[in-house]
Amino acid sequence: MTRFVFFALAVLAPLAFAQTGGPYLPPGSVQSASVPVPDSAVLQALDARLAAYFKTLEAEPVEVKNEECDFLIENTPEGPLRDHVAWTIYDAYLASHLMGDEGVSVHVADTWILPGKVGGRSEIDRINVRIFADFNRRSLLGMPAPELVLATPEDDPGQQAASGDAGLEAQRPLESTVKRDSLCVGGASDRYRVLFFYDTDCAKCKLEVVQLCNLLNENDFPLDVYAVYTGSDAEAWADWRATRMRLTASAARLFHGWDPEVRSDFQRKYAVLQTPRIFLIDPSGIIIGRGLDVTALQQLIDLVFAPQPYEYGGEEALGLFDRLVATYGDTLRTEDVLHIADLLRQRTLDRGDTLSFKHLEGDYLYWLAMRSEEVFRNGAVPFIREYVLSRPDIWNTADDSLHVVGLAEMMMDLLSRAAVGTKLPDMPIDGWKKLQRRGGYLLFFTEGCEVCEAELAAADSLRKAAPRCRRPVIVRVNVDEVLAEQPELANALFQDFDLSVLPNVLQIDRKGRVARKYMSLATAYGRIESR
């Protein structure tokens, strides 16, 4: 069953009584092979539904489209209807302007049309399908770039001087894929590669090469350009290299090659039936762009070389703050949390290094978000106010909003719940009213948590150690149990308390107000072994 089965069935359902005088029969049934040809009105309606179906699949990868189209064809009655559906799919993806969609046409050709599983159309049409599939199946998106061995300008010493490529040897990659007298395309490399097939007599090639050279010279992308001349006129090729294709960028590298006798079979391997023909190949040798013009190539290259967003809260960064905080020992106070941020600012932003400031303070925010201790939860509030929420001039990008400002706002919301000095809200929990009247401790915990178990043990020890008349009220709330058995109560608790970190222990004074949050009974009163 496919992901889009209901869309597919919506396409097929109206065929149940289409010109057949009876219900839809699945493929393989006795009568399905004799389905009469539907009239034109039925086919027009079917084509409209198919077009809508193709629209639904637009954003999906080719592999998904192949699977969905197979499902559609398989579940169409054998005969003229199935033939029509298969050919309509083939034609639609052949004419699609979405890069890579031709892969669906190749799949339909190889799976259904060429093996003879569907009929229809003329023999000429089938020959054209075979030619299309033969010339495209090896250079589809996501496939390894086919290997080519091409001659270089150095093959003809008489042409080297005329070509203006005397310095090409110095531009060659360090890897051994480029031999002394040949240029090898395909395989792995240390750079992205543009494969540009052209002809010297091609008017569009002359326009595209100007745009390509401008793109590379203006941006200086670190990539290799393999310019492949598809013709056989050595003089015209030399003139082209000398006058039309010159790179001044220092990072980009240009390599020329040709195959006048077509020994490499480049036409079939890369579907070079006309020029220009542009591909983008990644360092692993996989085709990530095909059938491009320079405008589309630039869009892909911009994506490839776009700065990668900084990953906040990485293991190395969190380890840095573990070590930094450890230097304070047991003397760390709430104000020290802000002092650490001040030190980071002095060494980055105050010296004009805004980027390092953002990375360090953002990592610090992520580190604080993972801490449950009272000193860090309380210290996070002034830090967030001063270094994140009050600095829109610093945190001013979409990535900042998503990964830093958003987290800071969420933390401030959580940290503001059950604020110190506020009244404990009413909750239908045993012992709650007594806690509001007499004060004591409210302990939220989760099962299977070692720290929670230590706090529960400390709470038991605290009660047992106190005189009977002075035993504190301690209300324990098993968050897992409440979530499973009392969802309405769980929702109320999550609205009024910060349960993002557990355990969370609150001290309540005799007036029913919150006196402390995020405290540790085990730390405050010493860890006493439970009996």
C-alpha cells in the first residue's frame, strides 16, 4: 500500500462503470482483459484527475513518484485504459519542468512500455521511448556520474599555444584523475564539479558560457568546471578556449576536454542530444543537477555553498561549560551565572567579535536549559533578559529566532510559572490544602529517575528525623501517574508549574506562598540513607 493510495483510488474509482456496463475489475480477473475503449469524455475526465494526481506528487522524490505511478498502472484494468494511463504518465513526466522528473518517464519506459506490459501507440513511438531511455537512464539525478575519458588540448602540441591553455597543467587537481594526456570525468573528487557540454556553433552555448564565466568570476566558488566540446573542429575549439571561456577566479578551476570520435560514448551516457548540457556533480561523484541552465545552476551552487547554520548545544560546547562551571566548586552563586555570561561578552562582543559572542552565549543558553539545579534555573532568568531578549540587534536572523530566541522565550515562560512569592494554586491532590495552610514541600518526580529517588528518600528521612509535632508537610506528585490517569489534572499542573525538569521541589511557606523552587532536599539537608 502506498502513501497516496487514497488519491490513486480517487483517480481510479470513476473507471468502475466507465463505458464497461459493469463494475471495475482488478487486473488479473477473467474479464479485465476485454475492457472496451472508453469514449473521449471518459478519457478527458481521467486525464484531469491524473493531472491533479501528478500535482499532488510534485514535492515527492522520484523514488516515491515511481512507486505511486506503478501502483496506479497496476490497479488500472488491463487493456486500453491501462495503456492510456501508462502513456499519460510517461508523457507528463517527460514534459515536466521539474528537474529529475524525467527519471519517472525512464522508469515507466523500462518497467511497462519497453517490456511490452502495456500496448498502444505506434512502433515509431516505442522506438522514441527506447532512444529516450537509452540516452537518459545512466545520468539521472542521484546516480553516479558516468565515467568519461576525454582528450585534452595538450594532446596536440600545435594547438596548445593557440588555445591559451599553457597554464592548465598548474590548474589541475591534485588527485590523479587527470592524466597527462587525458581528462577523466566521474568518480570521487575533493570538490563539486560542473560538467558543461557545448558546441562552438551553438548560439545558446555562447550565451550560457558568458553567464557561467561571470557567475564563477564574481563569486569565486571552489569548484571545478569540466568544459567538454562536443564537436570535431580543432581550430574552432582552440579559438573558443582562447576567446570565450576564461576564468579569472582563484578558487574555481577550468579543464577542457573533447572526444571528436565519440569513443567515450558521452552522448548516450549524458543524454547529449543537443547543447548546451549542464550537470552538477558532488564530491562523491553523484549527479545532483542535470539539464540545467546557468540560472538554475547558480541556485544549486548557492545552496551547496551556503553557510551551514551553527549547531547550538553541541557536545564539545556543553563540555566546555561543564569545565568552566566546575572551577567555581561549591561556591557557585546565582549571580555567578550572569557573571559567566559577562566574561564571555568581554572576550567576544566587546572586542568586536559578534559571531563568537552569539555562538558562546547561545551554547550557554542550551547548557542552562539542561540544568535542573536551583542556582542555574534562577540564574537563567537575568541571563536571558540581558543577553537574549533585550538584544534584538544581535539576535536578528531567522536562524537566531528559531534556535536561540525561541528557546529563550520558552524558558522564560517555564521559569515564570509558580513564581517565588505567589500563592500556591488549588489542585485536587491529597495533602494539597494542608500544604497551603501549614507550608512544607511539593515534590514533582518521575519514575525511573535516580535523582528523583534520592529526593524522595531525602524527603522521607526529613520527616522521620523531625519531632512528630513538627514534621513538615510533603506532597509527592508522580507526574507519570497523573499523565496516565488524570489528564485534566496533568494539564492544569503543566500550566502552573515548570515540569520540564524533574525532580522539581518547591518550598511553600506558612501563608501558602512559594518560597523556593528547584531546590534539592538531598543537598539542603544531607543525603540520608532510607531504611
